[in-house]
Amino acid sequence: MVLLIIGVDPGTTLGYAILNDKGEFISSGSGKNVTMSELINNIIYFGKPLIIGCDKNPAPSFNEKLSAKLGAKLFHPKKDLLVKEKKELITKYDAKLNAHEQDALASAVLAFEKHKVFLEKINRFLKKQRREALEEDVKLIMIRNEELPLQAALKIALNKYEVKKSKGGTGARSGRIKSEKRRIGERQLKELESRILVLEERNKKLRKILEDKNKLIGKLRRRLRLIPREELIDYKETRIKHYAKQLKEATRRLRHYEKEIRRRDEFIASLSRGVLVKKLDDLSQDEFINKKFLNISKDDILLVSNPASVSKSVISTLQGKVKIIITKRIPRSKASGFIFIKPDNVIIKESTFFAIADKNAIEEALKKKDVLKSIIEEYKKKRVQSTI
């Protein structure tokens, strides 16, 4: 018997997809105005339904009725599946499906993925018990009673197997004699026996929990009686010291933040005496991306610690925006389009990401640069004339 995980996408055009309990694709289909009985016939042709899946939360009423009729577990996601999520779920399945079948397949795959560990656990248990032949029966029992211990599920499956075996030995004649009424009664009896086993296991667990809690309450009561009043006083004093320490730490942090706010206020006040400068550690791509929040734009002035570490793409981005770079380490091979100025007597105040520069000092430095440039150009002209 093949155990089936079925995804169903109900609607005017209904789509369905079937996997086995190993996650392997078996079949799919779709059609307009497909009735539930038609769908059930299509499904049970391939095996025994284990899980009915969907891609909506809450599950459509059609899926609820179908799972009830087939005796299969109903599974739905925590929230509606997105189109992207559905595509990711079905990428490994090389099947030519229409949109309705794809949605159904995504529902079946998700149901399988969510129960994969659970089903593998059953396989490992049965292999250890050397009862692989009862795999389908145990899975059908466990999927409807997930709280049931595996040992109890195996016991139920063994009982079913023994009943089937005994029926087979009575011969065809005795089988024909049994009335429909008796068969229904036997089926109901088996269901009741299974429920009794489930309830017995749950009762054992609850008794154990209750017993553990009673033991814990007893221990706490004995401990409370043994604790002297002095220890309780010491405990209270310890807690007072702990909270006093926390209060002291909170006060320290408050003073620290007050200092930071005061520094920031002083920095803002200093802006009236100069111009804002944006700080970079270097001109590398990583640094430029990390300091993207500085929003470097046209006519900005930069303060760079190490302009020798550069990225061509960063230089290309800054050209046309930034003209002045303030730095202690002026590079020998200067990038074209930038004027490098030393920070001495130029920078008034610094913060983590910004600085304030004296506007007049910048203008003086630029004048010196222009004078030096004109001297160099005059020298070059004289050299040219002397060689002629």
C-alpha cells in the first residue's frame, strides 16, 4: 500500500497533486467543476491518503470535508503561501503542470516537508524493532494520534495484523457467512480499542506530570520550613544590594548620555564658526559603502585618514562632487580633480563621523595652493625657454 500526501487547490477549476510519503511525485490533475467523489476516486486509485494539504490559512472547507471523508490529516500553513514561496517549493520537481496543479503541488510539498522528520522517526523506530512490514499501518495510526507513543502505535498495528491473519485462516466460506452488521461492529470495536490505548497513554503521562509536580511542591514546602528567618533577611538584603547596583549603573549611563548630548550640542553650536566636514577612514569601496549614510554630495569637504587606500570606482564617484580633501597624509600621486589640504589650523572640532573646519583657514590654504601652482607653472616655462 502506498501512503499518499495530496495537495488540493479547490475552486471552479480544481487542481490536485499527489506525492508518496517519501516526497516522490506520483500524479496530478485538474478540471472544471470536479466533484469530490471524482477526486476521491482519482486519489484512492494510487494508494491510501495520509495527509491533505493546502496553501491557505484557514484551510478551505472543501479540503476539510475531503480530509474527513478520506480519514486523512488536514494540514495548512501558518499563513497563506506567497507565489515566490510556491515556486521555490516545486523547483526540484520536473513536471509539466498548469497553474492550479502547481499550487496543489506546492501544498503537497509543504505538507511533506513539515512531516518529513516525523515520518523518518517512525521509519527509524520500525527498523530498530524489525517491523518495517507494519510501516503503513503505524504511520496511519500516528498521523491521527501524534501524541501516541510509537510503542503503543506498533501494538495497535500488531493487533490489526493478528486479526487479519486469523480471518484469513477461517476460509472463504466463513468469510461469506459474516454479516455486514458484524463487520461494522468489529470495526467500531477496533476503533474503540485504539482510542482506549491512546487515552491510557495520555493518562500515564498526566499521572507522571502530576506526580512530579506533587514531589516538587513537597520539596519546596520542606525547604521553606527549613529556611531560618535570618536567611530570609540575608536574601532580602542581597536583593536590595543587587537593585542598588543596577540603579548605580543606570545613573552612570545617564551621566554618560548627558555628556554625549552636551558634546553634540557644542558641536552644533560650533557650526556657526565654520563648515561641516564629512569623515572617512580611507577611499576604499568598503568604507564608502559603510559610510553611505553620510550622503556625500556636490561641494562636500572630506576629512580622510588614509587617502592612499583608494578604489577607482570611489574616485570616479567623488570626482565632480568633492573638490577639497583634508588629510595629514597627502598622497604623492595625487588623484586628479582633488585639492589636498593638511588639517593643521583648519579643523576646529571633531565628532565620530563629522568635523568642523575653519572656513577662513580653508580659503587661506587654497590661496597658497594657487600661488604654489603659479610658481611651478612659471618655473616650467623658464625651463622650456632655456632648453630652446
